[in-house]
Amino acid sequence: MHILVVNDDGPPSNQSSPYVHSLISTLQSHSHTVSVVLPHTQRSWIGKAHFVGQIAKLSYYRPGTLHKDDGTVHTHPLQTGESGKEWILVDGTPATCTQLGLHHFFQDRGPIDLVISGPNYGRNSTALFCLSSGTIGGAMEAAVCGKKAIALSYAFYSRHHDPEIIAGASRLAVRVLEHLMKSWGNDVDLYSINVPLIKGVENNRVMITTCLMNTWTSGSSFKEVEAESIDPDEREREIREQKPESKNTDTARFKHRNFKWAPNFADVQKSVQDSGPGNDGWTINEGMTSVTPMKAKFAEAQAHPLGELKLSSPPSSNAARFVVHVAYEDAYVNPLILSALSKLPANTYQLLPSSLADFRLSSERPYLQITSYESLSHDALLSNPSYIGNSYTIRKALIRKHYLANTVASWLPKHPESLLKKHVPLTISFELDYAEFLDDALLEAWELHESWSRNEDKPSAEREWWILKPGMSDRGQGIRLFSTEMELSGTFEEWEAENRDEDDSNDDDDGNHETENANQEPSASAGLVTSQLRHFIAQPYIPPLLLPSCSNRKFHIRSYVLCVGALSVYVYRDMLALFAAELYIPPGKPKPHSASETDDTSAIDMTCHLTNTCLQDADGNNVNESAVQRYWDLPDSDNVNYEEAFKIICATTAELFRAAAANPTSFQPLPNAFEVFGVDWLLDYQGRPWLLEVNAFPDFKQTGKGLSRVVEGFWEGVMNVVGEKLLGLHDMGKGGEGGGGKEREGMYEVLDLDLGRR
């Protein structure tokens, strides 16, 4: 046969094109006539492209010793009568090499029977590789020119090029292509062959396969790199024209940035691992050679009958079922909400500009508003059923820690077997205005006094420890550990002193900084006295589950919960694990480099106890990826059954909201509202879930960029449920069972109450 060889890796090179010389030598040893046209340099990932408007310039390669980089490149071809082998190099793409080889050279050698593109330096399996492959592009060009073509790739597992393994792969490749030429399939334009570079591959099976369809799942295939602030040529022109140096301003439409290609190939590997037998990726991983028949076109999906496509009339805004206004005031989550909204059926809603300040309600169409609590019209929520908001007006029974403690305490006497008794820590609530009145505030806190008595004369490491939390603080502020009454009293005296210092400073201030400091985050101690430090809760410190492969850092679980109307409650299956910044050290124990234990609780390093990721990132925009992980990706442990813990979380969540609904003065679900909560749980050392707190308007951005898909998936579930329950969009979700309730798109319905509110 007369065979034309092209590739996308260029002329032989142990660094970038280590296989082509071996294949050509093997083909020639089988008495085939081989003509060679290669790109003059690496042209991978370019597909079936041509450089429009560019002259395809030629040079000439004279091959040297097999597996040695001693070939030479020349600007002119050998003259008639000169001996030696010579291949053509083209300043172009693999497809261009195919065109020139078929139509402009080698006519004296007779018609070309087959075009081989490759062997590629690496596999070309699955859709993600195939759609961009220059190797397949070269073969595809031959197919559209009416020639039989084969794209050949060697899947390597080592950068060490073993000549014997490469030779074995080439011998097998020639056997396969010779067989295909004798039995070319009907309706096949080209074949893609992937040969794994493993010892003994010639003895392994050769399989006809499909091409695995897969997608990039981890985000962008490009990574931002540092950009130059100004183009050097532009700066030179400014200097010549005596213009001042350019300054970066905030008026640019886009931030000037540069990007480099950096795909996450783990997406490909995961898709192969998750697939079953029969596709090219799976076959190669099993050590077998894959042969994939292909057409030289984009395949049609058989989703519609052939014939005219009848289009519906263009939609008008008046045809929308409801109006929606999204202004969540959080740059992280707002686009994720809009993305989730876009998944709703087409033409069902009219999206208003986010900057809209006012909108006239209509009784004809519902008006859905997703914004901050303060920006909602709570009067309209209570009076106009057409207005649908993303928050209940009254829900302090859940989101304020001292109210939450009262909710549980009021429920348990009537329901002594409730899950809340097993999965909510003992909680002591008290009010305190001044440290000197601590004794009075804890007069009936029998559990605390008994614990302090047991702790007398014990070293700090052997004591029962408690955790103190301000009732209305968040983001880990004001949390302290204590084991004695003196330690607890010292905490309040410390806060009082800091508050007095702050008051004195404010008295000396001229007032010019009030607006400037209004949005600053308070520290973990200062800035909390007043309303935030009047109500407190104290709970026994729970020894946490530790995972050695996660550096034995303490972590808590964040579950996302959706409440709709009055009242359905859903738990989102895809939960998060949020880790503390430092290695866990039990309360009272010394640090690894400390000489002895200490009874000074002010010396306790809270960074190993606080799992709020916002405390690990000063600007709130760069959450460490190791600080947040998917719950379902946590490593296995003999101490926890993750599925069972999830079921307990679902059931306890249902019981918690049932208890809150029994207290209508502090929790009032509305039939035309919904709300999302971030509910935090701790797994103790035995894997038992304990409720920590309930957060309204949770800080989604602490999830980080890497796991934003979790938040986006949650909001997709939110929009599906809200669409069906509140907006009349039916058949929005998929049915199923799991986690103790009905499931739709990962949202498990754990509670469905009729509170009689219409």
C-alpha cells in the first residue's frame, strides 16, 4: 500500500514526538510505500484547523537513528541523484499536511491508499480529547477528501521511552490497520486507534469501542496569570509623545488579565472511572487496544423527526407566568441564583433589572423577589399573596441561639423521646448586663455548678469543658471555652474592660470616622458588648470526630435547608465539611511545643476549635480549598457512617422545624414566602451528629470557588421547589426516596405541615 503519514507532534523528538519514526520503520518493514508530511513543530490540540491567510512554508527533514535526536532539517530538498530519506515539514496544521500530501506531492509513487495520522504522543480517547485532537483532525481531513484514514495514538504511562514497548505497539498498530484495510466497515470514514504502551500489549485483546461522551466538570480550562499593566509599545508611544504614564483606574469595563490553558485532566479520568465497559477510555485503562469507527461529521442527535421545524410565536413579556427580581447583594451567590433561575422552563418568567428600586405589584402575575432581608417588603408579604419573598418575617426561634435553646426546651417536656434530646447539646441560657451580676444570672444553672464542683482540684486537661456563645453573634465572634466559674467570670470582665476602652476612645473621637467604620467586621472580642452580649448560651464542649487524612483538624458540617410556604422543609443532600485552620488540641491540653498545661484560658488558641472559614481569610475572597470539602468526599472512618449521619440530620432537621412551628410568636412561616438556612452540625468522636446553630442568609461565599457547584446545585433545587410550590410550575423535580423523605434534584422533603395559613 501507499500510505501517507502525518501527525500533530512534528518531526521525531524524544521530548515531543517519540513514536512516529518507529511506526514509519515498521510500515516500511512490511513492504509498504510510506510518504511523510509533518508539521515543522508541535501542533497538538488544534483539531482540523487551517491557518487562513498564512503561507504554508516548507522545510525538509532527513531522519537519523531510531530513538535518537540526530535527524536534520534543511531549507531545500535533496537534488535528483542525491541519496537518502527525506520527509516534508510544513509550517501549518496536521490537516494542512494531509491536504499537501494528498494533492501536491508524491504523485510519482501512485495513488495514496491510506492516510495515517499519528502516532500521537498520548491517548486520544473520550470526547474531550477527540474533539480537539490534531491527530484526529489530520485523519478527518483525509476522510473529507475521500480517502480512508486512521488516527493512531499511543497511550503512555511513563516519560521513559522504552524502545521495545514502542516497537511492540507499532507492530500491533500495523497488524490492526492492515486488518481494517481488508474489512473496512460500511459507513465508516475513519478509525481512531488507541494502543496502550505497556509490556506485552501485542498479546492483549483489540476491541471495537464507542467514544465516551464526557464534559469538563471542574470549571474553566484556563488559569489566570499575572497581566502586564500596560503594553510596552503603548508606553513607548507615550514617551515619544511626552504623555504622562498611564494609570490603572476603576473605570475600565473589564479587569485587564491574561490566561493560560490549564485543563483539569482529572475530569477525564473520573469520567472513565465512572463509565462502564465498551468505550475507548475504559478499554485503554484495561490494557487493551481500542478501535473506534467514526464519521467525518458532527453526528446528528436523533431527538426530532426530519422535516420542517415549526417555530412558536416570539414570546412577549406579558406571556410570562411570573415576574422575578434578583438582587441578593452578594457577588458570589447572585450569579449562581440567576443561573439556577435560567434552568426553569423557557418563557415562564420576566427577569427585572437587578438595579430596580421599585415595582408595582399586580394581581395578575406573582412577583418573586430574591434580595436581602432588609430590602424585602415585609408589609407586602403579610398583605399581598401575589408578592413572594425569600425570607419569613419572624424566625428568631431558629436563628438566635438563646431563642433556639428555648424552642428545644419548650418542645422536649411534651415530646421526651424527640430526636432533639439526642442530637441537641444540653444548653443553658442566661442574660447578663454586667460581669458583677454573673452569680445572679447563673443562680439556677445547676448543671454548670455541678460541673465546676467536679472540676475542682483537677488539672485542666482532665476537666469538663464548656463553650460560651453570645446569643446574637455570628462568624465565630465571642466564642470562648471555660471549665471554672473564675474562667467564665474572667471572660466577661475582659469584655467589659475592652468595651470601656472603646467607649473612652469614642468619646475622644471627633465623629469623622463613624461612616467609614460602619461596615468593618468586629473582632472576636471587642465590638460585641451592647445587644450582642446580653444573651448567652453555654453548652458542654463536644469532642469532635477527627480524620487523620485531613490532618486531624476539627470540622463541622454545613447542611443547606429550604423552607417553603407554611410549611414544607427540604434538606439538600450535597453538604459541606468546614475545617479549622490548625491541628486539633483538646481544651486544657498544651500545644505540641508547650512545656506544660496551663490553667489560663486566655492562652487557649481558638483557631483549632473554630471552624468558621471566614476567620481564616481576612478579605473573604480566598477560602483555602483544604478548609472546605464536600461531605460525601470525606475519607472513610471506622467511627462514622456518613449515610446514616445524613439520615439523622434529615430527621432531626424535620423535628427542629416542627418544634419551631409550635412556637408561633417566634416562628411564623408565610404561605407566600420561602427561606434558605445554613444549619451547622458537629460529628462527635463516635460519628454522632449534634446541632450547633441555624443561620439565616448563610454566607455562601465561604464555600469558595472550587465548590461553587454545590451552592449552584442547591439554588437549582430551590428554584425547582419554589417554582412548583409557590408559582404553579408543575413537574419540576424528579421523585425518589432517601434521607428520610421524598427527593427532587437532591432536595429531600423531610417535613410537610399544614399550618392553616392561606
